[in-house]
Amino acid sequence: MNLQSDWPEQNAGEPAGNRFARVWVDSHCHLQLVDEAPDTMLERAPQVSWLVVPGVDATSSQAALALARRFAGRVFAAAGLHPDQAERWPEERNRIAELVPQAIAVGETGLDFYRNLAPRHVQLTAFRDLLDLAIEFDKPVIVHCRDAFREVHEIIQHTGTGERVIMHCWSGGPHWARRFLDLGVTFSFAGPVLFGTDDMIRRGAALVPPDRAMVETDAPHLCPSHHREKPNDPANIGLVGAALALVWQMTCDEVAAATTDTAVRLFHG
Ligand SMILES: [Zn+2]
């Protein structure tokens, strides 16, 4: 099925407000880090109305901004430093700070105490500084959190940034979902809500109201299980949405509409 040509016809006669009900926002997609040409990937994902491309360091943040200029209105860029790269913060800091005002958000940033590729105190410094930049330039922040729920919660609470925080690739269960809901954060769900080995993430997701949720592919990472040997692709976004539809007992259309509204409010509000 060719969604691009089928959709307008399929929706003919529907009120204009419903026309894009099945359109998704991919809130986290590293389009600048994939091998394939970005135009090919975007063409293959007509159901993705727009997406956010986070940086993992200064160079990839700059590349994300270049894509945002090239695909204006369809691609939006965030500037940040991935916690795995946090040791580079002293030398990357100025370049990233210069990019933040041009970006739609700060990110990604956060803490990864699972891989621990950078010392924890270094990750903490970069994360705190990037949150300060987000406050200074009044931007939402895309937060990576792996095995560091307690620390991330404490820092968000302390900085009072909850309502501007997007917890990317949310992997917490009910306990942490409740605690982060109380902070006012928005949860971005990715592949693990679909292929998580137990029900923990889905039980957490059940507590998250759809107006506090977004969907993402995190492409090229986290490919849905049955094509896991391939790089992930924004065209797979509907699989994440379908998993949430099951969790929330909603239709995919309703999930698409709710998560798109959330993304519009967070990134363009
Ligand atoms: Zn990412």
C-alpha cells in the first residue's frame, strides 16, 4: 500500500481536523547517524508527519540542524551530548551551547549508569550543565535515562524542569512511572514497550495518560524484534503506537492523534 497516495482518498470527505489522524510524530530519530540517504528514509515514512533529530555530540547536533534546514517543517533538530560521550563535555561545551539557540530542544542528555561509558561524576556534570542551558534558552530537554532513575529524578526535581522534560525511550515500570508522572515529565515510548521481555514497561505505560506520551523509533537503534538484525527506521513508528494502543485499549488513530498533540505542545508550544 502506498500510504502517501492512498491517504488523501481514504480520508476524502472527512472533516479537515481528522485528515491527519493517522499521522505520527517520531520524537527521537537519529536521521543524521543512519547510513541511508535521509530523503529515502523520509520518503519511506509518509506516515511520519515530522520528527525530531537529537544530537549525540556537537558534530551530530550540527548535522541535525543541517537536516532541519534541508527538510524544514518535517525535520527538527536538538543539540546535546549523549551521556556515553560525557567525557568530551569540556571540549564540546562551547560548540553545543552555540547550537542550542537554533535547535528545537536540548538533547540528548541524561545519565547512563548501565553502560557507564563515561565516569558517573562526568555524566552528572554534563547533564546538569545541559539542563542549565535548556533553562537559559527556554527549550524542552530530551533525557536519556538508563539504570539511573533515582539520580535523574532527583536532578529534575531539584531543577524544577519536569514540565519541559521528555524522558526518551522510557523503560521504567509502574514505580518509576508514578514518580516521574509527579514531576510533570512527558514519556517518549520506543521499541521496548513493544518487545520488552516482561510486562514491566507496559504496566508502567498503562499509568501514563496519552496526553503525557509520545512515540519514537530511536532509529537506527532499537529495531522492532522481528526485523532486529536491520537498522531501525522511522517507517516503523506505527509499531510502537500499536503497542500503546493495546496497553491503553485505544485505536491506533487515537494513539497517533494523542501523541501528536503531545509532541506539538512540547516542541512547538
Ligand atoms: Zn538517542
